[in-house]
Amino acid sequence: MEQTPDIATLMPERDAEGYLIEPADWNEAVAEVLARDENIELSDEHWDVIRYMRTFYDEHQVTADARFAIKHLAERVGRDAQKRLFVLFPYGYVKQACKIAGMRRPRNWSTG
């Protein structure tokens, strides 16, 4: 009987704060583990933001600033998008959304 590898052995390398060293190593299974580490159960709304961030990164090779994620979310939830982003990621955009989406920690952002 073949054993499936433990997800911990498949996790890409992370820095001391838990951010991926290489965003290209990200996949949705990695996001699930990162979300669990942040005590977040990913909903469709979380995935919408995360997939937007990944698409933005693929197109621009930089992490989407929170204002772009808020604008994206506003198309779905309206004017309360900023508040909703912090409901989805209560410890902040950088601390949780960027981490779960597999981004490196943005150097010039100290808070979410």
C-alpha cells in the first residue's frame, strides 16, 4: 500500500514569519495549510480575494496593494469592501491575506 506524503513535507520553504520564500511554489493546498496556521477557514469569498491576488501577481510580478484587493472586492460587496476585507482577514491584509496567497512579506508595509 502506497503512502501519501505528509503535507508538512510538501510545504515550500518559508521565512521566519511564515511567508513563502518563493511565490511560484504556492498552490491551493499550500494556501489551505497557511490559512489553518492563521486560524482561518477559507470560504468562497476568501478564495475570490486570494485568486485575485495570485492573478495580479502573475500579471505584474508584484504583490497587489490592499487598495487593489479592496477595489476588486467592492465589485462584489459594494462600499463595505474595506471592512469586509478585514472581516475575512482580521489580522490584516499583509499578515494574513498576503501570507495565505503565497506572497513574500512586503518590505515597505508594516501593517495590514
